[in-house]
Amino acid sequence: MPFSRTLPRLLGLAALVLAASSTAFETPAAWSVSRQMIVVTTDGWDVDHGTLRAYVREGTRWKQEGPAAEVTIGKRGSAWGVGLNPPERDGPVKKEGDGRSPAGVFRIGQAFGYAETNPTALPYRGLGVSDYCVDVDSSPYYNQLVDARKVGEKAVAGATEPMRRDLHFNGDHAYRIGFVIEHNPDGRKGAGSCIFAHLWKSPTSPTAGCTAMTDEAMERLLGWLDPSKKPVFVLLPKNEYARLREAWNLPAP
């Protein structure tokens, strides 16, 4: 066949291949620009603890940064959350008050703490006694950090997440430093709220749905995280991680 007739067919085939490749990459596209990733893996959906590792992407490869750290998660384990990844149906689904940490891929939001300032590169919120995260799903401020002095006391009525836990709960240091895991960022009613990475009480104390760790591990993360590198947070049971690793372009275990 003359080359002049073959060329259009070859170009058409190439276009199909490129389209297929583009479609295949749509799943992790939301975090394809990320160059920092925090990964927490657990031994199963109903397990309340796991291992955290931090990775930096060099070219197309992920490289672990620093040592692994033990963490605790929700007292009832984990469940699929609302984040950057497409919805998954195989496994439990996160609901408000279920005691599970959201599984999936999530943007990392602002850092927060009891001090007015922090040297982290993340946007930082120094917490006051009137700061709350609203976990009442009928509120227009559901899943938002708000100052009751600005939005009014009625807006936080029923909320169980005062952020200055040291002042509200007899010196509790859990939120002395931490950062927001952006689960359910649009505030979908009943899908779960107020998900943070924060300090643990002990290695055997699970959370209500957050991820908790030692002061040392948190300080290391806050010093390492760089918003210009579009950091994301990943939490998955190990079997799900193995199933999705290549499709989602996650670090090799």
C-alpha cells in the first residue's frame, strides 16, 4: 500500500493509542502533579492502627523520606472517604460518627496548633478558645473550621470539636500541632467531618476518625511538607493498596 495512504491510518492508530493512554491516566490525574505523599497502610478495614511513610517524587519515581512511623487511626478502622480518587464500592463507606478514618487520596490542608505561629511552610492557623470544627451535618458550616465569635454561637451549637482541647478538655494536647486531611471538602451531608492528622495520646489509643502519631513524627512532617509540591495524604488497607498501586501511581511498598 502506498505510504501516502498508510500514513493517515497510522496517525489515526496513534491518536487512538494516545486517547487510550489519556483515559487510563484519568484516575490519578488529580494527584499526578503531587511531589509529596504521606502514605498510611493498615492490616485491614477494621484495624485501628497502621504505619506512616513519607515520599517525595523524583521524576516518575517515589522515594521514601525519613523513617516509618507508627500511627493510630479510627477506633473502628477505616472506610472509603470522599477525596481525590474515584468512588470505590468494595468495602465500607465513611459516614459521620462511625469511628472510621477515611480511606483514599486526599489533599493536605492547613496546619493548626495552640501556638500563634509555627515554622511550617503550610498555611497555619493559630487556634483560639472559640475555634470549632463543625461536625453537625445540618449546619451550613458542616466540616468547616470556624470562629464562634465570627459566625455566632448558634452556628456551632451541638458541635463536639472545640479545637483548643487543652482549654476545653483539661489540658488535652491532641491538637497542639496537626494538619487538616481534606476529606469531604464540599461538606456532603453525613459523609464525615473534621478529619485531621494530630498527636496521639498513646500507641494504643485509637481516634474517632483521624490519624494520630507522636509529637516527633508530626513535627518532622510539618517541617517537611511544602504546599508548592501539592502534598497528598493516602490511607488504605494493605490489600487495597496492592490492588490500586499501579493504577493510582502510588509508591512501591
